[in-house]
Amino acid sequence: MSVMKAPVAVVTGASSGIGAATVRHLVKEGFDVVMGARRMDRLEELARETGARALSLDVTDVESVDAFCDAIERCDVLVNNAGGALGADSIANTDEADWSAMFDVNVLGVLRVTQRLLPRLRESGNATVVTIGSIAGREPYLGGAGYNAAKHAVTALTRVLRLELLGEPIRVCQIDPGMVETEFSMVRFGGDKERADAVYAGADPLTADDIAECVAWVVTRPSRVNVDSMLVLARDQTSAQRVHRRTA
Ligand code: 8X3
């Protein structure tokens, strides 16, 4: 009797926020999940909680990406989640190092992992790549320059990948969240809690679970259905910086 094996989902940036929530949701949907991140202590805790497999991954380090991808024998779903913003300065004042770091993690990180796992996705016969973009990849906003540029590049990468894979059984989807309350803003503002809290002040932002549910929904559609892209905003948000805030 042949035993049907569960499909394998790979999630990057899985130690917190949308990545960790996605791991939980995909495990619930019956996937064998392989998760990667730099913070192994957090990943191991999530592994104990969910049964997902934890592997060290720094998407900005080619050797780390190679080792991570070499350890993956099967991949039916790839969730490119690792990413983030650094700073909110104007172009006149921005630090080029922040741009380099943002391009490295958001753009080249997606390229590296997708490129190396493409053979596994092809072998699947029914695969899905879901990349977590951002409203910043659709709409420029003041203070967004470097992150806008990086996430617009991610959108381009996703769209070209879909063109290249036409005719193959691999779906390509990009989910673009707006305001989600995670560690995102703390990282962006270098641990400045006041600035980070101000992003969400008085509004009812999305949660990591809200976006993880979208990922789980996308990858569980019938194989003929490709959800091309999703822009997911809080009800309190109509564009990157137009946010309704309740005052106390
Ligand atoms: C979404 C967050 O600040 O670019 O990634 O709107 S933001």
C-alpha cells in the first residue's frame, strides 16, 4: 500500500510575525512545513509547538541559502516572507547602507531562495510560490523611498517569474499587506518603540494571522486557480499613509 505523503511548504523569515503565523496555518492545513530564519532559538520553539522543521537561514548569505535549500528534498509551496524596512528618510538624507540591506533581504533574498528551490518546485508537478510583497510595492509614499524601491522590485520579480513559468504547473502569487502590527516597525525604526507605536496609534491594524490566512487560502485553491496578487489593508487604511485614527 502506498502512503500519500503530505505536501511540503517552505517558509522563510519564519521566526516571528507573518512568517511564524504562516507556519502555524500551513501546519493546520496539513502541510509538512520547513521553516527558515536567523533566530534559531525562536524557530526551535515554534518547531516544538507546531512540529514544523527548523533550519537556519539568512537569505542575505549565499552559503546559508545554499545549505538551507540543499537540505530540502521536496517543495510544493514556497512562501517568500523574509524581508523588512530600514528607516523612513527622504532621498536627500537616506543612508545608502539601508538601501543595500533592504535590496539584499527583500529582493535578492527572494531571488536566491526561489532560484535554488525552482528545481524542487518543478518536480512537485503542482507547486505554488507565494511572495509577501507590500503596499509599498504598489504605491510610493513619503519616507518610503528605499523600501518602496525594494518592494517595487519584488513586484517586478514576481511578475517576470510568472511570465517565465507560464505553461508549467507552478502558480505565482504575491500578497501585499498594508499596515500589519508585527515587529516590522520596531525594526524599521531601529527599536524606537515610540515611533513604531505611532504607526498603529488609534487604528485597528491587521494581524500577522490575517495575512497568514490569506497565504493558506491561496495555496489551498484548486490547482487551476492562480490568485495573481492580493492587496490586503486594514479597514482603517485606504492607502499607505491615509489611516483613520481614533483619538482618545
Ligand atoms: C507594509 C508596511 O509601512 O510600507 O509593508 O505601509 S508599509
